[in-house]
Amino acid sequence: MQSVLFILLSIGLTTFVTASDVLVFTDSDFESKVQQHDVLLVEFYAPWCGHCKRLAPEYEKAATLLLKNDPPVALAKVDCTVETKTCGKHGVSGYPTLKIFKNGEFAEDYNGPREADGIVSTMRSKSGPSFRILETLADYEKFLDHSDHSIVGYFESDTHSLKSDLVKVADQLSEKLRFAYTTSKEILDKVQHLNKIVIHQPKRLQSKFEDAFSAVEGVGNTIKTYIQEKIHGLVGHRTPSNAADFSKPNVVVYYNVDYVRDTKGTNYVRNRVLKIAKKLADEKVNVHFAVSNAEEFRHELNEYGIDDIKKDKKYVLARGAGSEKYKMSEDFTFELLEEFARKVANDDLEPYIKSQPVPEQTGDVKVVVGKNFNDIVNDKSKDVLIEYYAPWCGHCKSLAPKYDELAKKLRKESDLVIAKMDATENDVPPPYDVQGFPTIYFVPKNNKDNPRRYDGGREVDDFIKYLAKEATEPLQGYDRNGSKKKSQKATDDEL
């Protein structure tokens, strides 16, 4: 009996573990199965690929969500270590490779986000028109019964001026938001809206602290602005795909947010944040709120010096109106959250700066960290050439001896500083744009707000010629063409 029970449990466990909404295609059925879908996203992967392993849970989650889309969108995968014929035919040379198929034919490479919400929004925009026309009450109720916001136009006729405005906005925003309109008498008789565009919150986000819907104010281009500003309500659900859409100043509460498996627990915390948000909004305090999943934003928490993320803990971070970073260091309480939010709104906090300890300057290259950035780089008495690097970067390692030599040759230039900063351990402030390593900027002493990116050669002579030409004050050892002056030749001989 125990053996039978063990076998049944094993079968049940296996079924549970292997259940998936991602379709599996092979060489033998790829062509026939692709034909069965109007729109399809296919991942070509290898089981050993690290990027594929990271994508897998997001891809699974997106597949489940997109099955509920109207119309549904399927996600599939092909193991290229086994199904070599199919992967070869579609030119797969790296993993994972994602491709979109329409009506059984390859349509385009997928170059969108690789987390669940981003995949869902991108594929939803590929699956049909930018808006739906709701003709029956059943269509209407089904459209609103969705986990995302719904933006619906209610018009007495197809010729109403707001309808063309809605269609125009839908064409611009449909990749992230859901749009529809209706002229159906059956629907209009049922609802209280007429000749309006209305933002409807999904049921999962509705609460007693704010209306479940809001009428869009304005016409023409102002409709788009209003929607973008109001779509998330008093406390939005901030995800990796919509994080950039939240207005500043904002305060984000990070915890185990999960609207798939624990809506009740998620909203227990969010509703208490909503109460604070409503209180401050009624007082006209200019601050916005959001909740986010701490694990999904682990990288963001790391940027604020939080590395050990605990599942049962709440974290609060903020951005000021000018993108200043703020961190609530005290143990979380809702009373402290309100106090923190008020201080963010009033710019009454010391900004958080990710920084290594301020070093003793022993070399010719000045070492910049977050805490001494202003003292060195923004010193208005000196021009600065600064390299942003990563310790693991091979190109940075190759540049290092040349950069040291450059600083040594220019050590007597009193109006010029050669500096470097580890951009992986210190905050890089705006307006510096560091997307790769090394990234080098020249910062004139009379224009610290407008640093100039250096894209020239990386030999010592290349740097010297550039600095000789661009320096605010003429270099003491080189003319404007970068040629050595006699005094510099003597210095070089000493070196």
C-alpha cells in the first residue's frame, strides 16, 4: 500500500513540477504547430545557457499571463541542443534567441524586455490593433476583467471628436496600456459615462481610498499626458517594465509583492500605504507612492547598499524631484513612512550616495569616489579628465598603465586633474552617461554642468593632444597642438 501511495505521489509531484504554459516544439512538429497560431513568440535556447536559465521563470510567468489575453498569445520554446534542424533553419547563433511568428511565418526578431511584464506588454501590442471596439455588454465586462488598467472611451457616435483623440493616443501607448472604445447603446445605458475617456483600475488594485475609475481631463495631446500621470493612481504597482513611468518625487515600498499568488497579503500592506498617500494627497503634498517586489528590484536595492534582502522585511527608497536618492534607514513602520515621505517632498533629507571610503591620494591619478566627487570633479578651479571604469573590465586593465603614464607626464599641470572612478562601487551622478567601460569625460573648470565625452584614441599621445587643445588654460608643458615645450622635454628626461 505504501509503495502504491509513493508511486501516486511521485506521479502527482512530477505532473505538478512539469506543468507549463510554454509550448514545446521539436523538429518533427515545429512547422505544423507554428501554423496553429496567429501570433507566437518562440524562444530558441540551450539548457546549459545561463541567460536562458535566468529568462525561464519570467518566460513561464509571461506565458501564463498571455493565455488570458484577448486574444490569447502563445509562447513556445525549442531546445537547440536537440532540435538542430529547426534552429539551423532560423539562423540561431546565440542563446536565448527570441523570434515572433505571425500566421505561421517568421515576422521579426524579438528585441523587447526579458522580464514577464515587459514580454506581456510587448507581445500584447503585437497581437492585434492598438484598441478594441466593444460592441456588447459581454465584450465590455470581459475587457474590464483584466489584471491591468483599462482605458475606455464612451461615445454616443463614431464621429465624436474624442474618439479620434483616443485612437491617436492608443497608437502611441498600446505597447504598455490597454485601450478600447464603445458606441453601444447596451453598454452606455449600463454605465454612467458618456462622451468621456475613462481610466479603470483593475480589481486587484481597487480600494476604498480612491475611486475605481477616473475620467480623463483635456483634449488632443493633453489626453496622453493625463493618462501617463494618473494611470497608476495613488499607489502604483511598480514593475521592471513600468518603473520609468513613475513621476518624481516618489517613494517606493519594497516587499514580497505578488499579485499572482498572494493578492490579499500584497494589498494588506499596499492599503496601509494608500491611507498615507491619500492623506498627503489631500494636503497637496507633492510626492508619489508605489510598491515593488524586492526580489525583482534586487539590483536597485543593491544600489542603495542593501545586499542582504530578507523576505519578510520592508524597504523604503525614494527619488527626489531632481533624481536625488534617499533611503529610509530606520526599521519600517507606517508612521516613519509618512514622516520620510514628507521629508522627501520638502527636500529635507541628506541624499544617499553610494560610495567607497574616501581614499588617501598617493598616486598621480586622483581616485574619485561618491563622497569626494564634488571636491575633485566639480572643483571649479581645475579641468578634469575622468575615467569611469570597472575592476573586471579588460579594456580598463589595458588602459591603466597608459593612464598612469599620462598622469605622471602631466603631474605639474596645476590647472588639470587626471582622475578615475570605479563606477561599479560608486554612484555616477548626472549628466554623466556610463553604459560601458571605460567611459571617459573631460570636464572644463568653467562648465561643470556640461562634461564632454572623450571618444578619441587611448594612447598617451592621443590624450595629450586632446587635452592640449581643449584645456581651459594653456598647458604649461605643451603647446595647443600637443607638442612639448622645452621645459617639458627637460621634465621628461627627469622622468
